[in-house]
Amino acid sequence: MAKCINLEVFKKTTKNYELRFKENGSAKNITGWTIYFTVKEKITDTDANAKINHDVTDHLDATSGKTLISLTQNDTNRIGNYYYDITYKDNEGNIGVLYYGRITFKEKTTQRA
């Protein structure tokens, strides 16, 4: 079941989101899965016009259900409110939404870093 979580990220910073997949309390093997992280200005924008589009296929530890979504300074070089979701496609072709909501990119106080 998809969960709505709003995120906040500071402009021009790096940000990592580690996800852990479990089934019945045990680690879920995600070998062969693709995790998609997509950020759009308008929810109706095409994926090709997304502001951030990351497809994660190289997981931290696939057999233990661990993966990492990494945002670079280039990804976060923006200000404002956007829509995001994190979806998956498993090795059997099943597709699901894990998280969705608004992502807000904020100006940081320190400009020299």
C-alpha cells in the first residue's frame, strides 16, 4: 500500500534515501527489481519532462532488500514545491507505488557551502 510522505530538501545539497523491503517481517530479495524516483512540476507532466528521473537497478544489498536513492547537488538545484513518487517494478513485471507526495526544495541559510 502506497504511503503519502511529504519531503523537504535544501537547494544544492546531496540527499540519500535508503529503502528496505520486507515481507512478513523478513528481508525481501529485490534482485532484478527497478526502483523509480520521479519528481515533476505538475503531476500530469510526462516522465520525459520530469525534473528528476532516477532508475535504480544497482541496489546496496539486493538479497537483503536494501536499495539507495541518491540525489545530487544538480538534482536539488531548485526551489519550490513539486510532486514525487517512488515506484517499483519487480522481476515478475509487477508494478507498485511505495511512496508519493510533495517534495519541497528550500533555500539554505549558508550560501558559501
